[in-house]
Amino acid sequence: MIANIKETVSSFVEDTTRKLSLAQYVNGVIEEVKKRNKGDEEFHQAVEEVLKSLEPVLDKHPEYIEERILERLVEPERQIMFRVPWVDDNGDIQVNRGYRIQFNSAIGPYKGGLRFHPSVNASIVKFLGFEQIFKNSLTGLPIGGGKGGSDFDPKGKSDREIMRFCQSFMAELQQHIGPDVDVPAGDIGVGGREIGYLFGQYKKLRNANESGVLTGKGLNYGGSLARVEATGYGLIYFVDEMLKEHNHDLRCKKVVISGSGNVAIYAAEKVQELGACVIAMSDSNGYIVDEEGIDVELVKQIKEVERKRIKEYAKRKAGAYYFEGQKGIWSLKCDIALPCATQNDISLEEAKLLVENNVIAIGEGANMPCTNEAVNYLLENNVLLAPAKAANAGGVATSALEMAQNSMRLSWTFEEVDAKLKEIMINIFNASKEAAKEYGSEGNYVVGANIAGFLKVADAMMSQGII
Ligand code: GLU
């Protein structure tokens, strides 16, 4: 009996000591990242969130520690930063900064969007590139992680100015990308129009019609059906699957969506198709409330066709209201919250409001829309949380389907692509669920997605040696 107790105590002590030293090791890697990437707050946040969730994996697989997989994973394979000079409509010279971070190519060519927004800096591009590694891995398709962009502000620019900027941006970027090297796409501020100008310039400079070099292209020059809808639709397929797992469904649920860009619009369209009611959407100035359910066609007309602000909606739709301010939208009572705008949209304060209002689920359509404190608070309060890496992977997954069609020189129907997207999203949900269960965090899809995404990349890195 005493021997038994002694054994139990000593194995408990051994276990606790091992866990402590694992936590110390992981904290050490995080501290090193902070030292090497001074001031890159968003990047620190993304690294901390992922690395901390990997402790149980390292416990089971010490070989990842021996091979320094974490230390290699947090260091981008290549970072490119360049000048983007262009001439505005007044004939004045403007200078912006361009970025492309080729983060990890263990499982395929670098893949990830370009963001054009005044807030873009090295930290933003690094955090997005880092997230992309795990997201792309989760799709089950052969794509590595990368991201890029510029601090160029497309707001208020003429079509010609956008074109000249894109041409200058591509004049530099073209030498670093290619269909088997690095395949950019859209993100905030980069949609079909920008991809068109970027593709035209790549083709001219390289004298090569390599359609697989960019995704999100127009349908008449190599684009894929359903790519425009994919991120928003994919988010809803994931959330639907998660709700079903916990005996809920979308019917008659009140939904609040932040943002009114590509992800938000198609998430709203799909969630309403499945029986929910979207009562609010926003942009960076304010939000609209329409208790009857948002008219998505009207939002498309205002945002996609006219490129105007969301407050236009309240002017044109009876019974709809507009409120100034970005974050007030999270004080509205809803069952499901879909942050589809940008990073750190929901901090602890907004998370508390959502919990107070009995939110059931949160689906992250944007990249890293919840702060780490918000994520922890939501999970502690049993909110179902669909993490961005998993839940918004439908966009990049469909980009990989676009690449596949480009390689075959043929195109699939909308129904075929949409069916594949749905299957991919269900697979991602199941992979996140299984990984969470296997590593002792059942029902925590944040941890599950990180682990499932990590394992594939880590194993590929192990196989390929120290490069
Ligand atoms: N920008 C999107 C994302 O965050 C899509 C990237 C792509 O299609 O390559 O995943």
C-alpha cells in the first residue's frame, strides 16, 4: 500500500516536473521570438496562442523538441520588403512599402493573400503568414504558408491609381513568385479587380501565361467558380457542423456579423439560406441594424458594386438603423457572432458582453479577430468557438482548388467546387475535434485546430532534414 502511494507520488512529481519544464521550454521560445521581432505585437500574440497549445504534443513527441521544430517554425524562410513607387492622378509621386513573407514551404508552395491597408506592417504580415501555415495545412491540400501586402490605402483611389499601384507592386514581386514557388491571392483591400491588374502585369513582365501564379482570378482568365463565396460559405459550413455536434442548429438563430467585405457578405448569404437571421453588419466607421434580416443583395450593391460605406444601407432600407463606432456591434444580443472584419475585433470587454447576452457560438471569419484573453474567457464560459485557422480556411482551400483546375487546364462547375469546399470544411472540423480529444482538450477546437495543423507541417519538416 505504502509502496503504491510512494509510486503514485513519485510519478505525479515526475509528471509535474516534466510539464513545468515543457512550459519553460515553450516560454523560452516565445521570449526569443519577442526579442528577435521587437514590437511586432500581433506576431507575438499569434505565436503565443499556437505554441502554448502545443505543450501536450511536445510531451508525447519529444523528437520535435530535439529537432528544434518550434524554433524553426517561428522563423520565416524568407522575408521580402520593397519600395512601391507610383504616380497618382495629380501626377504626384507616392511611395508605399511592399511585403511578402514566405513563411513555410514544408508541405507545398507558399500560399496566402495580399493585404492592402494602411495598417499593414511587418508584424501584421508575419502574424498572418504564421497563421496561414496551420490553416493551409488543415485544408489537407499541398500548400505552404505565406502572406504579403502593402500599407497602400485603396480607399478613395481611382481605378487608374489602383492599376498603377498594382503594376508597380508586381514589378518587384514577380521575381519572387511562380505557380510552383509562391502563389498570392486576395485579402483585405485586394479583390478581383486588384488580382486582375496584378496578373496582367506578371504576364507582361514574365512573358508567361502562368494562370496558377495567382488565385482569386476572374472567371474568364483562369478563376474558379465559388472562389468569391468560399471563405464566407466555408465559415458557415464549419459553424453548422460545430453546432450540430453540440445539438444546436442554425434555424431562427440571431446572427451578428462584423465587417461587410467579401467574407462577411457570403457568410451572411449562406447563414440566411440555412435559416438564420442576420440582424447587423458593420464597416470600420459603424454598424447597421436591421431586425427584419439583412438584405444581402443590397449590401452587395453598396459594397461590391458602388464601393460605398455601409451607412448607405440605412438610407435605402426602411426599418434599418445606422450607428457610429466600430465595436458597439458586440453589445447587440445574438445567438451567433461572426467577427469577419479584422484582427483583435473582440477583446475581453466584448467577450464579456457576448457572454452576458448568452451567445452560443462564435465563428471567426477574419484572421485572429479575438484577442488571446477573449478566447480564454469565451472557452471558460462554454461558448463554442470556431477558430479562424480552421473556420476561415475555405477561401484558401478553394484557392488550392483553383490551382488544381489551372494545372489541368479545365474548370469545374459551381456545384462541384462548392461540394468539395463543404467536404473540406467538414474534414477540418473532424480533424480539429479528433486532435482536441486525443490531446486532452475535448470540445476545444482552438487547441484542436492548432495541433492538427501543426502535426502535418512538423512531420514534413522532420522528413526533409535541417534546411
Ligand atoms: N487571404 C485569405 C486567407 O486569409 C485567402 C488566401 C488565399 O486564397 O491564398 O486565408
